[in-house]
Amino acid sequence: MEAPESADHSAKHTTKAGHTASASAKNSDAKGTDAAGHFDFIVVSNRLPVDRCSADEAGCEDGWRRSPGGLVTALAPMMTKTDGAWVGWHGAPDETVEPFSHGGIDLIPVQLSTNDIELFYEGFSNATLWPLYHDVIAPPEFHRAWWDSYRRVNRRFADAVVQHAAEGATVWVQDYQLQLVPKMLREARPDLKIGFFNHIPFPPPEIFAQLPWRRAIIDGLLGADLVGFQRSSDAGNFMRSARRFLGASVKQQQVHVKGNDGDTTHIARAQAFPISIDVKQITELAQRPDVVERAQQIRRDLGNPKTILLGVDRLDYTKGIRHRLKAYEELLQDGKVTVEDASLIQVASPSRERVEQYRLLREEVEGTVGHINGTYDTMQNTAVRYLHHSYPIEEMVSLYLAADVMLVTALRDGMNLVAKEYVTARTNNDGALVLSEFAGAADQLKQAMLMNPHDIDGLKDTIMKAVNMQPAEASRRMRAMRKQILDHDVDLWSSDFLKALAEKVVRDDS
């Protein structure tokens, strides 16, 4: 969590933000807004697509730079084309920031207190919903105070949208932190077209049943006209939960939502819209001479091993990092790989470090890496290069180019865009992707080396098949995966969702 900046710094941003918002409101000719500064298209997410920065940092503009996350990568290009507004928290608690513009996007900050962050974000969102939605890999906690905060914060986000949405505007709500917002919007502004996209898995009813507030969550989501998921199985889980916990009438992909009088108020559709990446950006970076040279330097720095294996993850218990390290350690122990011939690079970017489970995970992972290196390192070679950092996209593409084998061993993942980025970067159609069958990307990248990360022996066998794969087979697999991603990029994802949201629903009462 970012620390609040100084009061002077905050005041500077507030002053500039207020000036920008005022200028925008006066511009009645601006595309996507009316004379009152209302917007025809609004994206709503927990975080705004910007982070604080200092003037000497690359890409810093007026104290802000675009965030590196997958959601921002997915939506920012579309936002700049539509001149829409983005509603979200700006990243610092207990601080008021007025609406402002950055990178061609109008930004509407929602203020959160330190207490909100503790209860709504770290509590209900990431210690209740996150583990519950990821197959209870870690035990979820259920606290009424967290739930109360979740409702209050969702109301605050909804109120911000109501204030800034033009008549008949399209509103696209993002992810599990804001599942109550769709119904709140429908009750306050039935004129709005409301979409919701869930970036993480949606659990089967047997798991979702544990949540004490399951009915309220389903009811909140059903306020949307269209609820999108990464996989068809997630959409199916949601519809089964709607039927089981609300007694909703579900016909094919349509949920008939009833009001208090028992009459159908609207139809909410649930469909899969697998998210993708900015293919053009990754492809261009993969062919840039300085990025290619950096990839070669990485290999030289590692002693030019025969095989470089790569893992890139947030440090999260859903990513299967411990399973990956266990399999690699046993391969070293068995003599299937040696530190002279192979090296594993593990990038584990910091994540939710104030949450106890994540602090313990970091200790365990770093302890395991230390044990492996202490056992198998030589003076010239290191078994595992562990990097607890976040890196700019240029460095990530260099790592993708340097790696012969990409390891994506998630125990449960909504999609996993790293897998798609690796494949896209392999413009020579070489390299191998070892991919968990429990990642959403497995539905699209069927030519990857699919495996069950819980099966350590099976994971070891799959890694070795990837290491020893013949160039012709590697090229065939990579070519097919690259075609799938190039044909289904992030622009197609957003346009497909918004096109479906705009479609007139034909009621199926048969």
C-alpha cells in the first residue's frame, strides 16, 4: 500500500486537479461529455489507472504515471479513444483529490480512509472474497465489520458514478471489489446501461455457499445488464448460484431478475469474455534492438546456460510458486537438471504485504529459494535467481526473450496474462510454455504444455518435456498459440464486451 504524500504535494495535485475538472466541465463540445461535465461512458474499478511518481521518474507527468497492471493495459487504449471517465481510488488513504486528467483520460477519484483500506480492501476483498473465489486455497475469513465496510465503500463508488454519468450512459464496473455497485446504480439510475466484468474466477455454488452474504452479492451483480467472466465455467457457476440462492429464473445465458412485486424488472446476461493483452505493444518491444540486446545480456549474466526457465508472478498463494520451486528442487536433486546447464529466474512482485498470509508466504518462498541455492549453487552458477521486484514492461519482454521455458503453475487463476505476453513476445516461434490447466489461459492456449500443478511428479515430467522439446514441435505449438492471441487481442475483448452490452435483449420466455 502506498504511503500518503506530504500535505504540500497533495495540495498541488488538488489544485491542478480542480483546474482540469473545471476546464473539462466548461467544454460542452468535448466528445463523450455534456455541458455539465457528465460522461457517456464510465469505467469503475477499485484503483485509478495511475500511480504517484516523482518528476525525475520516466513517464511521470504532473506527479502521476500510468499504472502497469493488467486491467490498465486492457482498458487504457479504449478509454483514450472514447474520451470516457474512470472512477476509482487514487492510491493514498485519508486524502482528497479532485477530478483531473492524465494521458487523455478523465479521472474521478474516490476517497478511502485508512480504516476503509483495512476493512474493505485488505479485509473483505482480499481475505474473504479472494481466497473464497480461488477454491479456498487459503481459508477465507468472515467478519461482519468487513462486510459493513464493503457495502459502504461500494455505495461511495456508486454515488460517484451517479454524480458524473450522463443520461443513458454506459457504465462498465470492474472486478470483485465492487460487486454491489451494479444494483446500487440500477436503483439510483435505471437509465444507465450497466456492465460488470469479473477478472478472477467465480466459484461453484458448493464453495460460494460458505459466504454469509451470498444472496446480497448475487443480487448486486444481477443489477448489471451483462456480467462477464473469464471462462464459460465461471459464468455457469454464477448462474447456478443465482438459481440456488435467489431462486432466479435462468434460461440459457439469461437471468430474469424480479422486483419486489415478483415481476421481471430486467434480464441480466452472463457470458465469457476471455481477456487478452496489448499485442501490438509486446510485439514491437520484442523486436526493438535494445530489448533484444538486454535479453542477450541476461543470458550472459547467468553464464549462458543451456536452458533458462522463467516464472513471473505476483507473490500470491494462488500462483503455485511453492509447487514450482518444489518441482525444480527435485529435478536438481534427481540430476535431471544441473546448475551448470539450467537456471530458474523467479520474479515475484510484491503483493498485499500488510496481509498476514502474504507475509508468511514471502518468508516461505524466500526460505525455500535460500535452501535450494545453498544446496546446489557453485561459485559460478546459481540455481534460482529470485527477484522480489516489479519491473517495467521493457524489462519483462527482455526476460520473455531470454527464457527458453515459461512456467505458469497457478493453482487457480482467472486468466494469467503473463502466459499470453510470453507467447506474444516469441516472434521467432521458439520457446515453450508450461501452463497450469487451472489458469483461464489454458482454455485458449491449448498447445501449451498443460499440467496439474498439484501433481509434482507430473509437473517435473512436463518441465523436462519442455526443456527437451525438439525445435520443430516447439515452433508448431508456439505458432498456433501466437495466432490465437494475435487474433484475439485486448481491443477485441473490450469491443466484444461493449458490443454485447449494447445489444437489445430478446427475452426467452419459452
